[in-house]
Amino acid sequence: MCSRRAPVAPSSKRSRSAITNGSKVHQNVDARTSLARRFRDLIAAFSSDLGDLSEADLAMVRTAAALTLKSEQIQADLAAGLPVDSDALIRLASTSRRALAAVSAKAIARKPAGAMTLQEYMAAKAAAAAELVSDNDDDDADE
């Protein structure tokens, strides 16, 4: 079985597709529509925690964004009083939830093990400052 070789020279952005470059969301789609803008926003929101994305990660994020967008469209029709296939809405919501769970699992797996939340960082800084103050008080009492 042949293994893939590393490219001799890195490929330029001009030699890749517009979708790979990120300048287009889909081929032959007007990206100025409100749905296309929402799709881009969902992709950006879902991928913000993932950092550097592989093609497989990007495909997973795009799938989750598409399912979420379609679910939002059906929910808007439901709110407007239009007839909606409730079975399709339920299946779409379930599939969307699973896709989002897969995206968030990737984000959790990529999060560094020792990373602190902002609250943990602030608590550690406050504890260090309190310890410094108490050490200074002890030094003043010794004099």
C-alpha cells in the first residue's frame, strides 16, 4: 500500500478551491442572502472553540451548521402558523443535537488539560495576593 508523501512545496491559495480557502461557503450560492450569512455565523460560532480545523472537522462543523439552520427555518415556519411536518422537525432536532454534541466533544478533547477558567484564574490571583499580604504582615510583626 502506498503512503502519501509530503508535498514538495506548500500549495498556494490560488491553487485551492474557494471553499477550501474560506472565501465561499458553497459553490454557486449567493453568499449575500440572510440564510447564507446565518450559515457563516453558525460555522464561525461552532468552530471558534476548535482552533485549527482539519477538513474532517470543518465538514462536521458545516453539517452541524446546516442542520441547525434548517431546524431554525422549520421553527420559524411553526411560529408563523404555517403547516410543519412535526416528525421531520423532531428528526432534524435529534440529528442536529448529535452533530453539535460531536462538535463540542472535539472542542473538549482539544482543550488543554491544565487550562484554567477565568474564575479559577482570578481566585488563584486573589489567593496569591492575600498570601503576600499576610506574609508582609508577619514580617512587620517580627520587627
